[in-house]
Amino acid sequence: MLEQTLRDGLAELSLPCEAEAIARFRIYYDALEEKNKVMNLTAISGEDESARKHFLDSVAPLLYFDMAGKSVIDVGTGAGFPGLPLKILQPQLRLTLLDSLQKRIGFLSEVCESLGLRDIECVHARAEECGTRREQYDFAVSRAVARLNMLCELCLPYVKVGGAFIALKGPAVTEELKEADRAIALLGGTVEQVCDYAVPGEELHHNIVIIRKSAPTPKKYPRRFALIKSTPL
């Protein structure tokens, strides 16, 4: 069922559906299901649900960007979404998976080795601790981490000027965009596009918010997470 749902969904999205990628999604899914027995990685389980709500949803940025050869950081990656599905479908991108929980990073390191993919770095760190990674990436991506005003402060500092932050959001994004207007401007971003897309097999439409990095992020950002949370920009 997983394989067929992926084939049908990718065909509907007009995205490539190579046998090697489908085989890697199977390896990833089996690892998720096994680890989820002893560690709370995701509330979504089952082949069809995982294929649609995790894998097909995660690859939606490829509808708008060719990421081949580009550097991508997935901030707050959790169980690897959306970064790892993006990498499986477009192996030429250079991926950093960033998460604050060592157990999740350990799991992802094992999965990446099983998948046989190159140019993946699994990093255990807090999102606000960008250090030498500041403004080093063509794209930052994030899915189901925080509201957009907080998320921009965590993600835009990683993006090169001219690059983009891609936030995968649910159907109700208008309020978050209004809430984030000030933060986006302060952090050197410009909202370029909000893309409404349908996940194959799902009734609800989701949104991708594309924020172009138009100027360097001031050095005082990001702040400590406690401050980001208590006093969003």
C-alpha cells in the first residue's frame, strides 16, 4: 500500500517516481514504525497515512523549487520531516537535519546510513544556536514546529541573502502571516509567495509560505528561545 500510494501521489503532483526513491521510502517507513514502538517520533502511523501525511506532504516544496545541488537545512526536523523526504526525491541536494533532541538525531543518523544517501549531516543543536552556520544555506525548511513569527527568527538567520525560508503550514495561515509581518521585515525577509496545494488523497489544502532573504539578518537575532517564546517579534 505504501508504494502504490506514493506512486499515485507523486504522479498526481507531477514529481519524479523512480523505483530507487520508492524503495528508500519503504526503508524509512519501516524504521519509523519500529522506532516508534519505543520512542515517540510521530503520532501518524500506517502505510497509507504515513505516505500521504508525511512523505507526500513533505515533498511539496519541489513543486516550486529545483533543489538539486542546493544546500538545505531542516530546522526542528523531528522524525526527519520535511528534509529527508526531500532528499530521497532529490538526492543531489545537500541536507542538514537539525534537532535539539539527541535521540532523534541518533535515529536519523541510523536511517540516513541505511538509505545510502550522501551529503547529509545530522546535527544535535538548538535552532537558535546557529553559530558558524549563519547565512550558509540556500534554503531553510520547517514543518509543524512553531507559529510563523517565532519560526522566522529560528530559520531566517540560516539563510543566505538571495535564498529562501520555506515554511510548510496548514490551511489557516492568513492570521500567522499577519502576526509575522514585523518579524519577517526585521529579520531581512520578504514574503514572496503563499502557495496553496492539495496533498494527494487528503481533503484539506495546505500552504507553503516562501520568504525570500532580501537582506542580512541583524546579528542580535536569533535571541534566546525563552525570549523568542515569551516576546515574539
